[in-house]
Amino acid sequence: MKGVKALPQEERPRERLVRHGASVLGDRELLAVILGTGSSGQNVLELSRYLLKDGWQALSRRPAQELLQIKGLGQAKVALLLAALEIGNRVKRQELRNQIGGPDDVIMLVEDMMRLNQEEFRVLFLNTKNQVLAVETVFRGGLDQVEVFPREIFHRAIGWSSASIIVVHNHPSGDPEPSQADRLLTVRLEEAGDLLGIPVLDHVVVGRTVHVSIHKGRLTQLSNSVQISG
């Protein structure tokens, strides 16, 4: 397998980026610029293709210790890779604070919940343009459940002068399929929100690699304690 240096200079990813800008590079080439070199028998473009076989999101969720087991990735390269991915995530999160358009946007703001070992319940407080005023962890629980008090959620929503909210919780088991209790809670929160004039636009359940929107229709269109289980 020929290395990148065997390519004509004008075709090398780094040189193309400097000459024409990052937007002209494909995903594999962008990652190759970050990594710099490959390994014996595998050039950096081939290594990049392997790492991106499941896409950027899948790569960003792989822990450092797992990446270090891949031939051609040492500690320095893994550090550069994870730093670059986190910069991209932070830029995206800053952009999303302008407006939430769907469940995927929500996940960008709470992506760390995929790696939690205990359940958390977070709330996104939005203004009339679906712009994010704040994201708060309102409740924390154990391995498979978290106790949720609707009154506390809407007390905070009023404090933020929210026009609407989106609620999110995670399933540390990895399976984001909503339980019956999750769906019951969603209905109760929606009823309370409609009564107060602060609608619940969605309830997103986060697993290890995927997420489920219980009521994304509200988002695209528009006081008892409860146990939710994961």
C-alpha cells in the first residue's frame, strides 16, 4: 500500500486543505490531516477509512481506551482525534443554542448522557423561537430509574420565562426504548405544560448509541412523583 507521500503533492490532503480550504476535502481526507500518518502496511487514508466506517458520530462515541487498541493509533493521535471531535461538537452545540429543530439537535446538547452509568433527567428551556435559554440536570437517579417531580420542572421553566420545554433522560442499559412509565410521564408532563401554557415539545430517551423521541410531533409542529425505569 503506497503512502500519502507517494501521491502528487497537489493531491495530498494537507496541501489541498491549505491551498483550497477544508471544505474541499472528504471525510477520510479530513481525518487523515488530523492523524498525520498511518502504520506499517496501512497508510493514513486507509486508517481513516477504517475509523469512519460507521460515520463521525459513531467514532466520536468510542472511548479512548478502545481507540488505543487500534493499530496505528497511539496516545498522541487518539488525543488529537478526540480533541478535534470535541471541538466540532462544541461548535455545533453553540450553533444549536440558536434554535432546536428536532431530536437530533437535542442530542447534540446532551451527547454526554450516552456515557452515563446512572439515570439523569434534563430539561431544555426554550423561548418562543425554540432557542435554548438553558439546559439543566433537574433530577439524578440510580442504575435503572430516576424520580421525577413535574412541579419542580415547571417551577424552573417559569423561572426561565420559558415558552416551551424539552425533557430528556437516559437509559444506562443502552436500550432507549421507552417504558410504559416513560410514556405515562410524558403524558402527565404534557398535560401539566398545556395547563400552564408551557408545552412539552418532546421527551427524548437516550441509549448508548441511539435515541428515541416519544413525541417528536410536537417539536416538529410547533404533581406527584413518578418513577421512570430504564
